[in-house]
Amino acid sequence: MICETNEDHTKWMRRAIFLASLGKNTTSPNPKVGAVILDKNGKLISEGFHYKAGMPHAEAMAFSNLKKDAKGGSMYVNLEPCCHQGKTPPCVDKVISSGIKKVYISIKDPDKRVSGKGIKLLKEAGIQVHVGLCRKESFNLNKDFIYRNISKKAFGVLKWAMSIDGRIGLKNGKSKWITNEESRSLVHSFRAEFDAIIIGGNTLRQDNPLLTTRGKKKPEPLRVVFTKSLDLPSKCNLWDCSKGKTLVIYDSSTANEKFLTNIPQCVEVEKVSSDNPELISKILAKRGCNKVLWECGPRLATAAIRANCIQEIITFIAPKILGGENNMNPFGDFEFKEMNEIIELSDSQVSLIGNDICVKSALKN
Ligand SMILES: NC(=O)c1ccc[n+]([C@@H]2O[C@H](COP(=O)([O-])OP(=O)(O)OC[C@H]3O[C@@H](n4cnc5c(N)ncnc54)[C@H](OP(=O)(O)O)[C@@H]3O)[C@@H](O)[C@H]2O)c1
């Protein structure tokens, strides 16, 4: 007889979550999923994880890695197994035909094509299904995928770098460099977690950024410029498509389309009907971007927060003083009249990067 404790179940589910996290920068638009298979005696006989859309799902990979018969065994998986034919066959069928007796699922799949149907099919096949182990960890791992599925918008993270007196640049637009080299290099690695990086037209004109991971992610995240004027330079780093794909989104109600000739053919261009940042968030979600990084200046950042496009923020704070009333703030005026209107952040995590401080927080929206 096998003796199973709650700790055993948690241990195996945590293993599935760890395996899922190995697909951290590569699975979009799909979720991060890991699966563990135990034999009927509770011994680990296989595991797998989803690496990339179009490649086998975690459960399928675990079945193809099987060292022994799974009949009578159990499976731990951090997300409900799929029951629809996508780029790969439904995982539920594989679980049922394997003879597995128990399936531990951490959370339901928010994708409408699955959402409880996978669980139902497993139960109908006589499999014992348990849902809810390590729910919080699983939710955190896939919060971007879950957010996109529910809201139809990309999960947005806003990042900026500022001095200790809260300035992001001088009034003449100069801002290179506020933070130290270590922080800047960390930003390159950290961009690899994102499917797209967004700036406004003015940041493009002022900073001429590259917006790449410097080769840490292949392909590089999509580089997105949002512009109301389309008055973009004919030469800039973002037009070099050998470094990464670029998409220009412009507001057709205000843009001067004569500037389209400044943009090379390799750059994609899409028009929208207003300057509401929510439109970008929706376009990118539709393209399969789960998580996007807003690296814009104060005006677009303020508009993006107002439009509920930002779910988390990351601030790099350098021990430097820029001073000056007219030097740049991270945000424009939200026009709050009462303290109970101000934006509150939660779940802050603080780390030191050399002499810089990095604060990550969530927005309550
Ligand atoms: N320290 C940092 O972390 C950091 C980060 C980013 C930027 N910056 C600095 O910020 C400065 C640029 O600031 P910015 O506020 O002008 O930033 P931005 O990132 O260029 O955003 C503003 C631009 O976005 C476009 N846009 C589209 N929809 C908009 C909307 N609803 N509201 C506002 N803008 C919209 C417009 O482009 P068009 O003008 O093309 O129509 C507008 O000029 C630069 O000097 C840059 O160095 C600093």
C-alpha cells in the first residue's frame, strides 16, 4: 500500500511548476506548463514541460519520456490538460488512454476551449481529479496568460529608471545614463521575459533606443512604437530589422500619413482610430503577446496607467540627484484631488543592484 501525504502531493506539484517555469521566455502565446507522472507505487517515472507553441504540450512530452507503464499511476500538472485539437492533439485523450488513475491539477485553464471541459472529460473517464494544489504559485507563474485570456489585453509592466529625487531625465530630454551598468544589463536580460516592448514616438526621437535583449532572446521581443503624429525619423535603430522586428502603431485621426515614407518596408505598420493605449494592448494580445513591457516616457506612461494597461511596475532608482522643477518626472499629472484617489501599489519586492535600488510592485486595478 502506498502512503500519500499532503506534502507528497505538494512536492510533486511544485516539481511540475518548476518544470513549467523552464518555458518562461518561450511559450507565448501558450501558458507555461509542467507535468510529472508517478507509477502506481508512487515512483517518479516521467516528467516534461512545454517549451514553445507548436511543440508538444507538457503532458505529451511526459508521455513520450515514459520509462515504465503509467497504468494505475498519477499525474501532476499545473494547468488543466487541454481537450481541443490545436497545433498538437488533445492531452486529455493521452491521459485517458494511458490508464492513469489520478490527476492532480493546480488550476483550471481560462481558455474558453478548455475551461473545465478537460476536467469533466477526465472525470467521465473514471479518473480521480483533484484541483487546487499550489494554486497561488501556479496562478503567479501564468498570470500573464490568464490575464490575456480573460481581459483580451496583454499583461502590462511599466519600467522606468530615475534618480533618487524622482527624475527620469533633464528638461532638454537627456537621460543617459541615470542607472548603473549592472542595472542596464539586467534590463536587457529582463526584456527576454516579454513578448513586446512599447515606447512612444518622442522616446524614439529623443533616445533612438535599440530595445533588444542584446541576443538573450531569439527571436527578440517585438519592438512597438505608438505615435499620434507619425513624425518619426527616416533613420533610427528600430528600423534595423536585422536586430529585431518593429511595429509602428499610429493614431489615424491625428497622424500625417506623408511620414509613412520614412518607415522602411521591413517595419510593420498598423493604424488605430484613437490614441487610447488600450488599443495597443488589445492588438498585441490578439497577436499572442501574453506580457508586454512599457518603456515609455511620462506622457504615454500616464495614458497607459489611465487606460488600465499597466498591471505591474519596475523602478530602478539611482543614488543621484537631478533636481530642477522642470526636469522630467516619470508621470504627467493624474489630476488627483484627494489622497484616496492616488494609485496604490502592492506586493513590493526590493533588491539592490550595486548602488541602485530596484522596486517591483503590482498595481491594484
Ligand atoms: N528614464 C527613463 O526610464 C525613461 C524611459 C523612457 C523615456 N524617457 C525619456 O522620456 C522622454 C520622452 O517622454 P514622453 O512622455 O514624450 O514619452 P514617449 O514614450 O515618447 O510617449 C509620448 C509619445 O507617445 C505617443 N503617444 C501615442 N499615444 C499617446 C497618448 N495617448 N498619450 C501620450 N502620448 C502618446 C506620442 O508620439 P508622437 O509624438 O510621435 O505622436 C507622444 O509624443 C525622453 O526624453 C526619454 O529620454 C526616460
